[in-house]
Amino acid sequence: MTTKRAYKLQEFVAHSAAVNCLKIGRKSSRKLVTGGEDHTVNLWAIGKPNAIQSLYGHTSGIDSVTLDASEVLVAAGAASGTIKLWDLEEAKIVRTLTGHRSNCISVNFHPFGEFFASGSRDTNLKIWDIRKKGCIHTYKGHTRGVNVLRFTPDGRWVVSGGEDNVVKVWDLTAGKLLHELKSHEGQIQSLDFHPHEFLLATGSADKTVKFWDLETFELIGSGGTEDTKSLLPLEMVEHLRNGFGSKGQIVHVEDIKARKAAFVEIPDELSEITKAALKRIGINRLYSHQAESISAALSGKNVAVATMTSSGKSLCYNVPVFEELTKDTDACALYLFPTKALAQDQYRALSDLIKGYEASIHMGVYDGDTPYKDRTRLRNHGRLVISY
């Protein structure tokens, strides 16, 4: 199994006291809202160090926070049980809602309608109509606090997980309990839905994650550290077949035998500066597919490379690009990656490689978070620009 590297994208002090909750907006994936023990809700643009807005009004710590689908409204529940609703465009409180008798520890907007749900340590789940300015339904059934809740993607149900170890599915149209999922042995801490299938995942203090089929309400899989830590590959396949894959999701299993790597010497056609740069980062020979693709690219051919993860595909294009950049001082290159994380990862790898080149190769990442002065420098002098 290949382990992918993770890196710290950003770190900042978000509140003057503990950060209790946060939510990333799903519309832009660029807005972050946080709630703190300092009674404040802060709105951030991911990648920026300073808050866009600070929302005040609560008189106790913020225990839950969420954004609506349009990223215009923010709802925050406090330790007092009060919920406040802010309009970000008008930068003001538009609703102050009371009704919970204890900490409001979970809030979630309906995916379509002008509703949101809240769960509290008072054991109640409430549905609020933003237009009517009040609670339109209270669901009672949990015997302890409601830790987490989510509307189903189709908006028909709301699912809650409690400190009583129970997951409850509520029918919004009928206004009643539809089903209870009782399998966890610890309080429910988290839950989420599969984006494309009618499946629910629940996480618990009992150290397990369980998967549920919401058409039949059957448990179809369970995982925990005790279940998988000592499983061999074939045992893991059987574990998946008997659990998550028991409904036929696994349709084919193929055993691909390990193969020895085929190495070749660094091609003589590469410049001495490139050879030295490769050796500087510890590469004294290439995989055969690297050498073949580099030679093909340098001869002017179009190249497509398909190999296993961590098999050195990046060098297949980096080496020909750097060869051209050092030979032709007017040449430039543009790298486009599908994600910001991959672009940043490639930038770091290229930074190591570029140190071995004596030629002046201005390189950088150009995206929405690039400072203005760096954008100007890259536009005017950039010879290798990375974006996504």
C-alpha cells in the first residue's frame, strides 16, 4: 500500500479561546466559518490569514456552526441553547431563536428549503422555518443529548446521532420517527451520507465506523482498529466482501503479482546539467518507463504514461521540460493540476530539482492565493508556472 504525503496548507489563530466548531462552505469550498469559546463566530477565506467577518451577539461559547447552501446565511448554536442567524451580505443578525434548554451542539441547513435543524443536550431535535421565524417541529426520542444531525441529500429525512448510542431517522413529511439504528456501543460522534448511493456512515465513541443501507436500514459494514489492524490482503478482501460488499458492490477481485523494478542508466542524451541535478536529489538511474518516455518526449513525440502510484511519473515530464528550458531561454512551461494540493506538492518537488540547475528558471504557483507582487513577477518573468 502506498502512503500519500500530507502537508500543512495553513495555520492561524482563529479565536482568543478554544475553537469549538467549524464548517467549510460546499458551494465555493473557499469559505470557512468557525465558532469559539470566546462567544464569536468568524468567517474566513481559506488561504487568507485574517477573518473576513466577525459575527457577534452570543453571550456564551459557540458549540455549533454551519453555512447554508448559498453561503449567505450562517447559523450558530451556543452553550446557552440560543441560536443566532446572520445574513453575511447584510452583515447583521436576522434571527435570534430560543427553545433549547441546554447547549445547542449541532445545526444543519436543509439542502433546498428555507429550514434548518438543531440538536441539543436537552435531547430534542428542532426544525426551524427561517421565514416564519420560529420552530415548526420538535422531535423527541433521544434519551440523552443530540450530538450530530444531517439532512439526507434528497431533503426528505433528517438523521440524528445521540449520546444514547442511537442513530434515529426522522421523516420530515410525516413528522415522526422512521427508524432507529442500534448497533453502536458508544455515543454517536459523527455521521455523513455517501454522495451517490443511499448509504449512511456513522462514527462512534466505541471506536468503530458503521455503514448502513438506507433503503433497507440494514448494517452492511463495520470497521474499527480491532477489525483490520492484523488483516492480510486476502483477509481484507474477505472482510470487505462480508461487510460493505455483501450487497454486491464488489464485482471483481484480481490479484496482481508484484514485479521487480526495471532500472536503466541515465540516458547519455541528457545534458550534463540535468544529470547533475538528478544526482543531486539522489537519482543515479531511472526506471525503464522514465527513460523511454523522456527519450520519446525529447524526440518530439506525444507521450502518455500509465503506471502505478509513486512510480516516478513526474520525472517523465519534468526532465524534458527542464532540458528545453535550459536550451532555449525564451521557452516557457505551464503545469496544470486537478487540485491545489497536488500543485503545491509538485512545486515542492520541482524546487528540489531546480536547485541543481545553473540556468535562471523563475518558477512559481499562480492561483487565487498568490500575492499580487508574485503574480506580477510570474507574469513578467515566470518560465515555469504551476496552477490548477
